[in-house]
Amino acid sequence: MPLENTWMNDYANILNQIDEALGRFIDLLDREAEILDHHPVDIEALLQTCEHKGTSMVRLDQLERARSALLESRGLGADRATSDRAAIKLELNETWQRIIERTEAAAQRNRLNGFVIGRRLDFHSRALNFLQTAAGMTMYGPTGRQHNIGRSSTHLVG
């Protein structure tokens, strides 16, 4: 097999692996969103999904480095314009465009999930701050005496 065909096959193989890995990564992001939509959140499922996301991201990074190295081995840059031209020349444009679309969709979904997580953390942080503040406040009980709320309601302060 001529060297050119080997290179083309290797590049096609890497693009296909990236495409498949992105599909799995998006599935994980969708699963994460489903978990975050439930109240209460299944923390164990969320942690497991995040672990799989981390593994998936490592794999995507490895594949992207391999793709870049393959282009660079041919004296080409790995920038977007060069990658676009290589995909067209090798008749892999459909796969390459799907990779671009999936990458953008994954980034958007990941940002959205991060926003949801941030909102939940903010809510819980504010609730915790409220409870901590309330624990230090005193109120008047039914007898007219002050007592601390958040602590034992039977503890009278004076």
C-alpha cells in the first residue's frame, strides 16, 4: 500500500474515532443533565458520570493529539483552516463537519450543565449562610423570653 494511502487511512481512522468518542461524550453530558434535573440529585450517579466524563475527555485529548501529530508529520499545521482543507482533500469533510458540530454541541451542553451546577451550589451556599446566621440570632419565645433559634428551642437566654 503506498504511503499516501496509509496516511489517508490513518487520518480517516482517527477522525472516525474522534467522532465516535464525541458521541459517547455527548451521551455522558446528556446523562449528567438528566441527573441534574432530578430533585434530589443522585450524587452517586452524578459522581460516576463525572468520572466517565473525565476518562472520555482524556481519550478525546489523546485522539486530538494523534490527529494533530499526523497532520504535522505531513508538514501541515493542525489549525482549523488546514484541517478543513485536509478533510476536503481526503474526502472526509462530512465526518470532519460532524466533529466540529459535535464539539460545539458538547461545549454548549457542558457550559449549561456547569451553569446548573453553579446555580445549585449558589442556592445551597445561600441556604447554609442563612441557617448559620439564624443559628446566631435570638428571638422571643411564646413566654416573652429570648431564645436562640437554630439551637435547642428549649434553651432560654434570659
